[in-house]
Amino acid sequence: MRSRVPRYAALLAALVSASPGLARAQATASSGGATIAVALDAARGLEPRARTEIVAVLDSARLAGLPADALSALASKVVEGINKGAAPDRIARVVHESYSAMRAAQSILGPDVAPGEIAAGAGALRAGLAGRDLQRIKLASRSRPATGALVVATDMINRGVPAADAVAAVVRLAESGADGEALLQLQSDVARDVAAGVAPRSAALERARVLSSRPRTPSSPASAGSPSPAIPQ
Amino acid sequence: MSEHRERDDALAPSVEEAARRLARPVPASPSLVPNVMAAIDRRGLPRRGAMRRLLQRRMLRLSPVQIGLMAASIALAGVFVGRYSRWGIERHESWAAGQSALALTATAGITPGPLTIAVEVHPRGVRFVLSAPEVRNVSLVGDFNGWRADATPLVRDPTTGLWTVDLPISAGRYSYAFVVDGRWMADPQSPRAPEDDFGRPNSVLVVNREASRT
């Protein structure tokens, strides 16, 4: 009987694994992104030094207790670099930098984080935000995920808005109770204004002022992308 | 060089003699075959693979209790699989009610024209729409599909020229880009990914599961 238990378990596992229902469920569960296993498999073709460094970083990330979505984002960096044809040393460096930023964001944002917050926080830190800026944005977002506010602040910095003003703009909007659509509106309005020649700082602060003073109405996807009139230069 | 050749010539007869000796058949001992067979018997047969053992006839010799256990387990597995599958679908439906995508743009007004992109949330996930009637191939690459250009092709509606694809993306932050006729391009209407790490810019999509408004 004892020797038959493994056979029985193996048969059961084979039956369950072969089920199309479970395969569908697994596909659904894994649709969130790349896994560490996928990244390690993809890294097999890299030169040994870069591969060793990548494996070490991924292992450290797993042991450090990064949430699953952050691990997935880190693993995705590996496969992104490989599929974009980047040099192995560069991939290893980027993965290392991303991991360091994620660890910093994790310690700043605390254990209560929404999906994507650590990756967004890491991106913000890499773009030049300080740790206290992340804390301000997290606090201003209250019970909502801070992911969107962090991404919009980072986008504005990349468009030339000084970090302090980008943070002030998203904090003002978040504190007014604005939702993700208002944040998107801020991002797209500032992007358009900057492209039209408005000073980035003015664009961010003025757009945040206008949007935060708007009465909040139930969101409708059809109106989410409609641009506001450009602010005067 | 010539010294080596002379030495090779001098050794040639001895090499030939060695080759002649080696070519002769060596008479085998009469006890060789029985000894080999006895050694094989002592060592036993090699272990068979797990699948082969599973398929052995003795596997089917189960007691009534074992048969009952197996049937109950298979039934339980069926229930588990069914529930898990349904949960996978229901999960999207339930979070779709309160979610928003930061890259959300209106698709209602999108008309065929040069490269216009929209991303919208719908009950089963996120829909990516690209208006590019002149191009031949469009696909989506990103954190959600392992950055493989062949993983998520967009389908073209021949009447409108709109390319679309629906993805069951869960809440989170994703970097992504489009590949249009082999050319990687970011979505100009979405936030830029801050980390342009590999030379080709990406966009960011944030799918939130909004907390209740307070």
C-alpha cells in the first residue's frame, strides 16, 4: 500500500494537470506577468557573468519578500531586455538597479501596498523623486492605491516638471478626492501643454489647480479621454 | 621536421606488428557468458520510469477501499477544477465593476486614421485599440506577455481598419508598447515608462481596483 501511494498521487496529479479547466485557471492566474522561472529560463542564453548576476538578484528579491507583482515586474525586466536585444551586461545592471529601487520603495511605502505600487514607487525613485515624496503621495492617496499618482508624477518629471512641483500637483489632486481618471487627465493635459510650449512647472500646477477644483462626478469611460482646453502660455 | 618523419618511418614495422597482434581474435573463456548472465541477475533490472510504472498491470489491482478513495479524490478534483475555473472568470467581473485604467482613453470617438491608440477597461479586462488602416501587422508587447512580439497580435476589422485585442489583465502597473510592422512604438497617449532601460520607450498602464470612496 505504501508503495502505491506515490503512484496514486501521481495519477491524480496527472489527471488534474491534464484538465483544460485548470489549465485555463492557471492561465488566468498567471496573466499578471512574467514569473521568475520564465526569466531564469530566458536568461539561460546569456553569458555566464551576466546570468549569474541576474540569478543572484532574482534570488535576493525572492528572499527579501517583495510582493508577487513586484517580483513579476523584476522578472519582466529580464525578458524585456532579452527580447529587445539589449547587451547582457546592461540587462544585469538594469535588473540590479530596479531591484535596489524596489527595495527602497518597499521600505518607504510599507507593507500595505496595492498591486503595482512598489514598481511605480521604484520608477518614481529612479526618475528622481525622494523617499519623502513617495510618502507624501502615499498619504495623500489615503485608502486608494497610490500607483496612479506615482506614475503621473514620474511622467511629469520626465516631461521637465521639477520633482517638487510634480509631487505638489498630484498631491493636490489626490487630496481633493480625485480618482484615476482625473490623474490621467492631469497627465495628458500637462503632456499636451508642454508639447505646445507651456513651461512644465506652470502646466503642472495650473492643471492640478483646475482639476482639483472641479466637482467630482461619477466617472464615465466615454469622457475620460476628452482633453481640457489648453492653458494660456 | 625531417627527424620526426625518419623516426615515424623507423617505427612503422613495430606498429604494423602490434596491429597484426590486435587483429587476431582472442579466444573467449567458456565461462564468460554464464558469468555475465549471473552478474546481470545479481544486479537486477533497471528501475522503470514513473509513467511506465503507472501503466503496469499490477497498478490496477486495487482493493475496494482504494478504488473508493480514488473515485472520491477524482470527484473532489473535478469540483476543485470547476470552482477554480469559475473563480477565474468571476474575479475579472467583480473587479471590473470598480476598476479604472490610468491609460484609459475614449474609444467612442476613435476613427480610422493614422496611428491613433486607445486603451479602455471593459468587463473582462482591458481592450487595446489601434487605428492604423495602412499597416499590415500589429501586436502588443509588455509585462503581461513576456515581451514576445508574437504573443498578442491585434485583430484588424477590415471595415473600420481598427486593430483590437482584449486582455484579461489584473490590477497592477504594466509597461507596454506596440509593434507595428516590426517597429516598436510607445503609446503616445499614456504615461511614459520612466525607465527607458533598453533604448526603446515604453508606456505605462495602471489598472486599479479602486477602494470604496470615503
